[in-house]
Amino acid sequence: KRPFGIAVAQLGPIQPSDSRASAVARLVEMMREAASLGARMVVFPELALTTFFPRYWMSDEDAIERYFEKSMPSAQTQILFDTSKNLGIGFYLGYAELTTDGHRFNTSILVDQTGKIVGRYRKIHLPGHADHKVGKPFQHLEKKYFEVGNEGFHVWQTMDARIGMCLCNDRRWTETWRVLALQGADIVAVGYNTPSVNIHWPEPPHLRMHSHLISLQAAAYQNTTWIAAAGKAGLEDGCHLFAGSVIVSPAGEILAQTQSEDDEVIYCKADLALADTFRQHIFNYGAHRRPEHYRLITER
Ligand code: ING
């Protein structure tokens, strides 16, 4: 099978005053670079069109809805789809989704090399809180602004591969990965926006990066999948998001990692057959997996 060129496009900060058009222009620029590297797909971060607005307490519905996309594509994002089609490169994009019947989700889409949306994922593990934590340096209000995803974890057959999606906090939950692996994911794309500061306890910053990386490396190895993880990073309105965008192989090895906290494209020519040996010998579900002993995971 021909190698699958995976690109991850890390975004630097998006300031509250930045327009969607300026964010989209940066994404298009990195899509072009990814295509020039030979990538079949480029993975963008979670909430890649706006600043990480769950850091703000807002009670005015109009102010909140300004951060949501009423349609996808929209006038401002159409150029991403046109460029995808013109360059023949697929992409994963994270954004805040407002459905026509008024529901709000933290969403990602999977778009194929013809610019067609082939899959959609709505974030299931929503971290943070819904109340106003007055006195904290910033909030983490994903439980206020988003509903829990209602479409499950899925894998789509597209661009000659089986591609799954998840979002940010999902990557810390082992169940996310096993449900995708049971659907035969060859590659899982995951965007994230992760604050360096923990508002709940004085967690050493290096441990934030540590838990991010071990979560992805363990997930890739234990679920025989490639992982393309794209962060939005840097100082947004004085709040720091960490970088550490990576491409991880089914061996659990980090094969590419960003060096900066800004817009940066990393690339890896992935051999999807690498997973086959692990699936044949170690993680051979048919031969070794014993679901009759795992019920507690779904019963509690
Ligand atoms: N951000 C963070 C994440 O899961 C977080 C929130 C950080 C939760 C560290 C727990 C520990 O990467 C989002 N957007 O989920």
C-alpha cells in the first residue's frame, strides 16, 4: 500500500479580536504547505476558527453564539474546501457547531481530497465546569457552552484509509481509543486546546505536556493506530495554551513534533501496514481479547 502522507498543522494563538477570515487565511497557508509536502490529509486543531472562548464567563446568548458556526462550510470557511479540492488534500477541522435546531457542540469534521465532508464528530468528554468560578484566573466552561456529543465515536473509510476522530479531552480517556480501534481505525485525528495552567491545583506545567504525550503514545500503541494531534498554542489574551503537536506511530513512537508555539506544519509519510504486525501478534482482538471480563467498564 502506498504511504499515507499525514500533516499536522499547529495553530499559534488566535486573539479574541482576530477575525475568522484571518484564522482561515492561516489555515489555508498551512494547507498549501502540507500539500507541497505530499500530505494526503492535514489535521487542524480543535476550535480552530476562534480564540478558546470557554475561558470566558459569558451570559449574553448573542455574545456566546458569535463564536459558533451556523453552517459548515460558511462564507468565511468556503475557501478551505475550495483549496482542499484544488490541491487534492483532505482535512480535519475543529470548530464550535450551532445546529439548525439550536444545539451547540464542540465539533470536528473530516473532509476528503475533493473537499467533501465525509464525517462529523461531536465531542463526548467535556472537561471543566458550567458554573462561574469567580476569582480563578480564567474559566473552562465547555460544560456550559457545549452539549455532550450525540453521535458516538466513528471511523470513516476515505482517502484509502480508515480514519477516526476525537477531540482534546477525549484523548485522555482510554475508552475513546478502544471504541475507535474496534472499528479498525488506521489513523485517528485529534485537535486540542490545552491550557498550561491548571485552575484546580498548582500542577507543574511540565506534567501537562507529560500527560498529553503519554496519553497519545499509549493510545497509539495499545490500539494499533497512527495518531495525528494538532494543538492551538501560545498566548491567547494572556492565557497560555501548550503546543506539543505530534504524529505518533502504532509502535507508540513520536515520529514528528512541533518545535514552536506558533503556526507550524509537521509531516510524516505513514506506513499504514505498520499496524498489521501489532494487530496480528500482540493486539489480535479475536485471539486474545476477552470482553466477557470487561463488563464493568460499561456497567458503572
Ligand atoms: N482542554 C484540556 C484537555 O483535556 C484539560 C482540559 C487539561 C483537562 C488537562 C484535564 C487535564 O486537554 C480541553 N479543551 O479539553
